[in-house]
Amino acid sequence: MALYSATVASLEAGLRPHGISPERVAKAIAHALTSRRPRTRYVVGLDASLTRLVQRLPDRVRDASSGHVFGGPTNVLSVFFGFMSAIVWGAGDFAGGIASRKTGAFRVVLFAEVVGLLVLTPVALSVGEAIPDSLSWMQAALAGGLGTLGLVLLYHAWRPAP
């Protein structure tokens, strides 16, 4: 084991920030043991939830997404999620453009950012990820600010000329 100790230590260090806390797992076990009507399955963590979601897909979709059907690495599931995100982003931009004609680009973007913050903050806190370092915070703030500026300019450009 001494031969692989450095490799095992680096793997553990890499997985530690992304793993599920033992407290969350213990809480699920305690619920299963003490509940009058325990659930048949307990899914703990985001990765397990996504795995459970993928398991509910039809076999042909799962096989195609992993490349078993076509004999090579195909990304059918990636294409599907990309297509769906394009539809959602397009619908959001369309609705934002229509709304900005009535109330102004800045108000529309401000409202969308506040609503997004109110929805995503509890989700981010419930996932239980480690708090990012200050450099990551600064990069995220810069990306968010530039994205917000881009939306304001896009919606402003879509307003009809006076």
C-alpha cells in the first residue's frame, strides 16, 4: 500500500471538496431508521440525484448517450440538453425583449437578476458545496456583471426607436 499512498492521498484531496458530508448521510440514515413510513430509496447529494434522474430515462436514450448503440462516443443526451437550454434561453430573451419595450431594459434585467438570486440562493445553500475562495468569487462577480451588462445592452437595442 505504501507504493500507492501518494496517489490515494491526491485522489482523496481532490474528492474531498466535492463529496457529501457524513452528517448529511447520517441524517438520511437516521430518518430511515426513525420514520414511521420510511421511503424506499434515499438519494443524498446532487450527483446521486442526477444519477437517479438519468436512470429514469428510457434504455435507448441512456445507451445512445453513452455510445453503446452507435459504437462510438455519441453525445445524444448532451445534444438534447443543449437543445433544451437553447429553447429556454431563446424564450427568456424573447420575453425580456418584449418586456423591455414596456418597462425599460434596466428594470427588466434588474427584476430578472433579483428573482434569479432569490430562487438560486436557497438551491445553492442546500447543495452543501464548499464555499469558493476569494478569486472564484471575484471571477464570478465579473462574469455576472458582464452578463448583466450584455443583457441590458441587448434589451436596449431591441427597443423601438423613439
